[in-house]
Amino acid sequence: MRGTPSERFWAKVDRRSPNECWLWTAVQNGEGYGSFWVDGKKVLAHRWAYEDQVGPIPEGLQLDHVRARGCRNRNCVNPAHVEPVTQVVNIRRGDSGRVNAARMRAKTHCPKGHSYSGENLYVGPGGIRRCRECKRSSNRKHRKMKEARNAV
């Protein structure tokens, strides 16, 4: 089908009411996102729809299909169902981010059996818990390897 990119794009969308998901009916990538060719470049359909209807996605942000707006469909291109957010926010809002965060909070010991408590607990950026004893051990190992390389 010939026509403007906008005409070609919207012909591939099952556009419903403003509150419902607008499903991409053409090619999807391996992760379930719609893809579309514009000016010789492959673009993600939900990103193209957002930029066509709303405007540019701010630099450093990505679009999140917002659960609170009733959408977790990767093939949805309704601009009202997505929001520009940082990668950290997008991951935290996602299913795997929530499940992993809950699992991490439930763990009381690191994989080597050290307690995640008291002086042994380090909480890094983003709230990720670390075992100080394992970190010290890793640092010692790397220092010894570096010293051995420098001795040669």
C-alpha cells in the first residue's frame, strides 16, 4: 500500500475507543512489539504512534505501557496507554521487576549464606541489597589477580 507513513501506519491498527487498546495488526518483533518501516528504518509501532499523535519522546526516556491505564499489551499503539519514563521506572513497573523485587526483599541471606542484616548489609542505588562480606572477598580476589599480573 502506498501513501504517507501516517496513512500506511494507521491502516495497520485496530483502532477502538480512546480508552481501549489499539492493537497493531501487522508484523511484531520477537518480544511482541509491533514494528513498522519508515524512511528505510524499522521503528517500534508504539513509539511511532506516540510521536505521531503526541510528539517527540524526551531524550533518555522510553515508553511504558501503563498498567494503571489498563494496558500491558506490547502490541498496543494507543498513545494514551503509554508514558515516557526512565528505564529504571519501566523495569520496576513491569511484571518481572515486581516479582524480582519481592523475591529480593524476601531473601534474608546472600547466595553464599551471609546474612542480609546489620553491618553486612549494603543497600546500593536503586534499593538493591548487597552482601558486604562477598564484596570484600571479591575485591581481595581481584587485587591478588592484579598483583600477580603486575609481578610478571
